[in-house]
Amino acid sequence: MLEVSNLSVRYGRHLALENAALNVAKGEIVVVLGSNGAGKSTLIKGMAGLVRTEPGAKITLEGTSLHKMPAHRIVDAGLALVPEGRHLFSTLTVNENLMLGAFLPRTRARAEESMERVFAVFPKLKQRLTQIAGTMSGGEQQMVAIGRAMMTCPRLLLLDEPSLGLSPLLTSELFRALPSIATTGTSVLLVEQNSHQSLAIADRGYLIEKGTITGEGTAQELLASEEVQKAYLGM
Ligand code: ATP
């Protein structure tokens, strides 16, 4: 359902992403693993229309070309980004943050139904609707950020390092919820440094190093690969 090829991003003279190619099928969870500065955020921002991409890129979501579309139209086409650092409105309540996700005309009418889908994935949020988002724990805030993206009724959720700043326990609580998003037909593409926990829930993965995708495989293949064990699993 998502097809990306020839995606390159340049910051001035620095080529931060070179000819990236990947695909995600409907209902799949795919992880892109890379260390600090490998180009993970750049890859995600390139797909979401948040950085200028080099000519020749192909980004299609269920047959619709997203390349060169403005970011808000990309969201309307069904691609929702949960940015690194969450970017919640910290003085607003959980309910207000979630409702801000339903800003598109096509999603506003379905807000109640979408909110139920968010509660099915993160039951905790139902009791916290009136809590000020800034007073929540890091893990809870990440749930709100993912919930807000779910309110846009996406076909594909892009998650930029959702485990950042979370303890292993909170990360595993968060990651355990991701398969229930995928089983509703929304695909998930996450970029992560946290290989153990992300490969545990992913169907497939890609490796990115210095702006280039250097490998791919099923989660089992990557877990078993010597290269991945050395570079990402600390074995
Ligand atoms: P991290 O895990 O540390 O967030 P990352 O894999 O997401 O890293 P990117 O943020 O995509 O990496 O950065 C890739 C490279 O591009 C890095 O060398 C970074 O310094 C550079 N870079 C990122 N954003 C900019 C920018 N706005 N201007 C110039 N260089 C940038």
C-alpha cells in the first residue's frame, strides 16, 4: 500500500538520505532501524512532506502519489505522522489534544468513532480525558500523540522513535499496543534505535546507515542476522 523509491533529501551540501526505497503492505508493521544521525527522521519527514525531497522520488499510498503534495494534503490522503518528541499541546487536556487530530472535514464527522478506536488501543486514555497533557508521564504522552494521529483516520501511521525517553517497561507497554492498530488495517511504519523491542512486534524491517538503506528482512531474519546482532542488539 505504501511504495517509496528513489527518495533523497539534501540539507545544503549534505546528502542526508540517498535513493531510499521501501514498501509497507496493508496491516503490516515495518521498522527502520538505524543509529543516531543515520537519516531515520529525514526518511519519515521526506514521506510526510516536511522536508524538500530531490526530484525523481516516488512516494505512493494506495496508488495516490504523495510526492510534492503539501503536508496537510498528505494527512488527508491517509498518512499520519507522530513526530519525535510528540509535540503535544501541553496546556490542553487529553480530550482537546485528541480532538485536534480530527481537524480534517472528512475526519471530524467520524471523531466519536475514531475516539472509540483510540480507547480500544489505549484504554488508559479513556479515564484521562480531562487531564492536562503536560502532566502525564512520557509513556502516556506518547499514547496521546499516537491517539491524536489515529484521529486522522490514517491508512498508514509513521512513528518517529516512539521509545525515545521511555523506560524499557513503558516502551514495551506502548509497543504491545501497536499490533492492535495494525489488525484494524492501519499499517505502521516506525523508525527506531530500539531494536529488541521493535523487532519483537514488527513483521519486517529495514536497516539504514549514513542515509542509505543497507539491508532488509523479516523481523525473524533480522533478529538472527549477525550484522544486526552486532550493530543493534549489543550481542
Ligand atoms: P536521531 O536518531 O539522532 O534522531 P536520525 O537517524 O533521525 O537521528 P536525522 O535526524 O534524519 O537522523 O539526520 C540525518 C543527518 O542529517 C544527520 O547528519 C543530521 O545532522 C543531518 N540533519 C538533519 N536535519 C538537518 C537540518 N535541518 N539541516 C542540516 N542537517 C540536518
